[in-house]
Amino acid sequence: MMPPKKSPLDSIAALWRRAPRGFTPAVGQTPHTVVWTENKWRLLRFTPAARKYATPILMVPSLINRWYVLDLGPQRSLIEWLVAQGHEVFCIDWGTPGAEDRYLTWDDIGGRYLGRALRIAAKGTGEAHVLGYCLGGTLATAYVAAFPERVASLTNLAAPIDFAHGGIMSMWTRTPTFDVGAIIDAFGNVPWQLMQASFNMLRPTLRAAKAVAVLDRAWDDEFLDGFLATEHWGHDNVSFPGACYQRYIEELYRQNRLVTGEFTVLGEPARLSQITCPVLAIAFADDHIVPVPSAQPVIDLVGTRDKQMLVDRGGHVGAVVSRKAADRLWPALSTFWAQRD
């Protein structure tokens, strides 16, 4: 016998019943220790009860988003799942830049800070697997291209590499009227509200679609818990340090220097052909932030023969944190690292 079909009234009633316990989910709950702090950023360490694999994993999240998208909550946490499989995980928390951080450069963040995190993660074994998510993948790829030491493998998760194929954002940033210098002069750090508005304009109807989804399924506690956690993360953004942002736009979006081989990190050339460790690149077919043609070229340009490209279903965030990810994406990551442990 089929269960009775739920209506929007059932969803409204479910939201009313939930109100006393609130709508703010608990995120970033997997036990960890802080092994390094510097300026605003921290390095978090997640240690398994029974360590199965020797080589640790260093996760590099996007600079403008909170790290806990990788630890979103029970059953939706990539970090929690990996630790349960026996992987030791380190994750960078970039923190919140202050007004004084407007002068932080790409070399500071994607060179000195990232290099320090890698050296700490690799201290016990000499090497670490590096995973970069979104802009974190761009930072990680550039660093590994310039400093390949201590890197057991590189995994790019929805990471923009070829900025000539970055979709609508490439068109916006290459418009002559987009005056990056004026933005930096006015604000110092690029406000997260400005960037959030830009992402919203990529899909103007997305908020309406989310509202409809909640009215359709708010009676489903599992769906609502995941939805609220993702929305909490999606609205908990941080501003972009001004000097780093200016180079990001001028040299990557406008000149595509990572692809042409002209980009540098701490004065060293970041040529993708210099990456000889195993490489896994993952893109998502419905990703409106990092289209597949922006993420895929890393596979063509790296120097290693041990390289894989995986295009999965889903969007930029949902494909990483949904329960379905535990069936497809997360095991693919663990297998890639386990085979190269």
C-alpha cells in the first residue's frame, strides 16, 4: 500500500513543529585538534581510531568559504567518512580576514601558508595526498606545480584551472568596466556580500527553486537537516583578501596564466607540466560555478602518466555533501588514495 502523498500543508506543519528547536544545524562536529595557527588561519587534524593508511590527506578548501563544507554533519561529512575508513586527515581553516589582511598576496596564502600546512601534514611520513576543493584546488595546483616535494598525489575537486572556459564569470571578469583596482581601493578586502550576489546572479531562480523544494519536502527530516546545513554553510562566507583577489582576477581570469605556464608561486614557475605525482580531477555535470571545461584541462597539462578524470552527476556543492556522495564520490576518493598509499 502506497503511503499517503504529502502536501505543502504537511511541510508547513513540520516547520512549525521544528521551530522550538531552531533551524541552525550543528556543523564541523568531527573530533579534531588544532595543530597550527598563524594570523587568521588554522590547521585542523582528524585522527582515526584505527589508522589503516600511512599517507595523510591535506584538504585545501576554497578561500572564500568555510572549511566545514567538508564536515557538514553526520552522514554528510566527507571528513567523518574518511576518518572512519582509517585515513588521517588535515584540513585548512582559512579563518576570517580582517581589514589589515587586504595586503595578503597569493604568495602569502597559496605559497607560505599552504606550504606550511603541507610540511606539517607530511611531517610524520614525508608525503601527503593533497585535495583542493573549488578555489582551494586552484591554490593547491599552483603550489604543487611550483613545489612538487612532499606531495604523494593531487586531487582537484570542482577546481577551476582553465579560466578561459569559466562560464559566465569569465565573461564578467573580462569586461573592461570591471575595475578590480577600484574595488580594492574602496573596500580593501572584497566583501563577501558582493561575491555572494555574483553567485546568486549565475542562477537567478535558484532561491525560488529552493523555496519550492522546502514546501514540497520539509516534512522529511532527513532532507530538511541536509538542506539547512548546506544553506547555513552557503551563507557563512568570508571576504577575499584584496591583493590576492587582484592577482586572481588579473593573472588567472584575464590572462589564464596557469594554463599558459606563466603563473608563479613565491617566484617559482608554476608550470602544470612539472606535476609528476598521481592526479585525479573531478568535475560535476551540473556545476554552474566551475563548468567541466574549466576543470578538465588540468588532466591534459600535467606531466604525470598516472592521471584520471571523473565527471559525476550533480552540482558544485550537492554532489560533494549529499548522501549519494557516500555511495559514489567518497569511495572513489578513498580508493584513489588507498591504491597509492
